[in-house]
Amino acid sequence: MNLLQRLQQANYNSTAISAGADISYPQLVAQAVQLRQQYPALQHHAIALSYTDLSTFTCDLLAFDGWCRALYLLPDNNLELPEQVIRWPENTSTAPITATATATPIAETTLWYLATSGTTGTPKWIAHSFTSLSRAAKASVQSAALHWALCYQPSRFAGLQVLLQSLLSGAVITDCNSGDAQQRFNLMQQYSVNAVSATPSLWRQLLMTAQINALPLQQITLGGEITDQPLLDTLAALFPTARLLHIYASTEAGVGFAVADKRAGFPASWLNQCHSNLLLKIDAKQHLWLKPPQLPDTRLASAVDSDGYLDSGDLVTIVQDRVVFLGRASGVINVGGNKVHPEQVEQVLLQYPAVRQAKVYAKTSSVIGQLVIADIVVDTGTDSKTLQAQLVQHCQQQLERYQLPARFNIVSSLATNATGKLSRKADVKEPHE
């Protein structure tokens, strides 16, 4: 069953998208049916969808899932498309296209292609199906009463998950995926949002508005980056009655799991057994491996072992009864032969009360290979000289000497990329002194 059929069967009558002029579920369905009728020649073709606005993008998904052979959801970056993929709507104009259908057999299920973020290499297209993408979506009376803020690009895996959860449960969704934290908060407040899914970086920015507690939040979800305990504790204290989840998922695997116990990491008891239709294991190099219920895209074969497990590229360690995330294997900083995980240092810095945000990265040094540098956002009025000394002392209590930042840069804000994660600064040459 495709997305349009699911909504036709559900027969929701409420508002679907709140965007000034609300759009209801019946209106979305009617627009999607009309779009199919207007462009019959698109059937069995592969098309690429660009994001302009949430209503148009959602209508396109409804119209073309189960109608086209494949959907390529275009991110911001100019990722190369395979031949014979039609860019919608720029290559179709206002008239129905007359492109010749390919001789390739058409599968019953539309393939949805999502782009990886490119943080570990060149972005690539990963194939999914509507069935696999919607596996985590839950429909209930409680979920139908939610009003979601879309804080991720809907063409990305995380954003698509929020959009599908909202649609398949009959909830309302408002587009908040652009603008600074204050602008996003203003939209959330304007439309009475009560469910937000965002990266820890964006949650910290929202907390810095000092207004976030004005929202009547019932659902709080974190994902895309390591979720630290202080952030979980802060959100739990501000919204004691809200359901608080942090989610681990990947575009490559197309699956993930949710942790609901308000503790960082996940239970070690989940290893080597099935949880949320997913098998998890850790190898000798501390990489987390996932075995999803469906076979991963064949183009990921180099990262899949003989048992069907996919290398996530994330480093973890076991601390008592928890599996704790250390960071991306590709992001390790080499300090005189010692490995430093930027995210691990960031979590220590974020434990200091005056530090609101932190980003740790490497600079090349001709002496020891790389230096650890920290950019931090601090409370207004904090004395920078006193803070520097206190941060050094704070870090010395929890980190090895080689993990200590060589420099603390106090900045007004930290940039995030298109996926809502911290933008990791490129390695910069450190002059010899």
C-alpha cells in the first residue's frame, strides 16, 4: 500500500499542514489525485523532487509514490542524478510530459532515494521503500493530537521521518526547518506546536531563547547527534509531563531505535539481541554495527559483513549498563598518536554551567600532528579570563592531558549544516611557534 492509499483509507478530516492557510487531509488527497491525472506520462518514470514548500512537497509525495518507478528527494547540495531521472517540475513545464518509458521492468513498489549527509565522504543516494521508511510511524489517539514542528529538511531522512509520522497518524505539522532559533520558536508558538524533533544542537539554541518553556510540549525527540545527559536532564525538568525520546537512526540503514528512559546512550542489554526489529553489535574497533530487518542498499556492500550487519561508522564504549556514543570514527583527532573524540570533549565542556554550546575540532600542528581547539558559546556576562582558567581545571578533572583543548574561542553562535548538526570546521594549519 502506498502513501496515498494509506491516507485515503485512514480518511482523516483534520488539518494536515498549518502554514497560514491551513491544508486539510481531504484537500491534500484531492490535489494528489488531480496531479496524477494531469501527468499520466510520469507513471513508471524516475523523478527528482525539489523542496519549495511543505504543502507542495507533501502533495508530490502522495501523488508519485506508487505511481513513479523511483523518487529522488533532492537535498540542498547539487548531488548528481542518474540518467533518465526527470527533474520535477522544472523539466515538465505545465504540459504533461511525453518521455518514452524505459524497457527496465517496473517494480510494484516505488523506490525512494535519499542522500546521505556526506559527513563521512561524498554524499550518495540510498534506496528505501515507503514500507521501510514508515515502519516506525505510530498511529494512536495521542499521536493524532500532536502538532509537529518540522525542524529538519523533509528531503533528508530525519525530516522525512517526522513528516511521515505526522501524516500517518493524522496529526498537524508546521514547517520550521529554516531560520534561526528565535524565528523557529516564534513559528512554534504562533501555531501552538506541542511536538518537536530536533538535533541536540538546535535544542540548545532553542533553550538559549529562554522562552522554550512557553510551549505546551507533549513530545520531545532528539536525534542526529550524540545526546548528552545534561541536555536530557534540562529538558526533563522543563517539561516533566512530556514524552522524551532520543533516537538513533541512519540514512544508510534506514532504521533506528528510540531510547525513552531519559538516560544518555542505550542499554547494553540491547546488544546481540533483537530490539525494534534491529540487531546490534560492537566490533573489536568499537564500531557499532546494525542489522536492519531489510537488506541494505546493495551499494553499501563494502560496509556490510557476511552476517548482514552494516557498519554505522559510530564509535561506542560500554560504561556499566550503558552503551555510550563517542563520536564518528572518521572524526577522530590525532594528538601525538593519541586518539581524541571531539564529541567526548564537547560533552565534558557542556557539563560546565556557563557553557551553552561547544564545538571541538582539529588544527594541524607541525609539532604534534593536530591540536584540539574548542569554540564555545557562553552565558551573557561571563568573564572570559576567569572562564578560561575554570574550564581548564574542569577539563583536567575528566579528560586525559592529550584530550585537553589547546585553545578556547568564545563565539556568539555556532553554525549548523543542512541536516541540523554542528558544522565541523575543516582542518586548518597551525603555524609553528
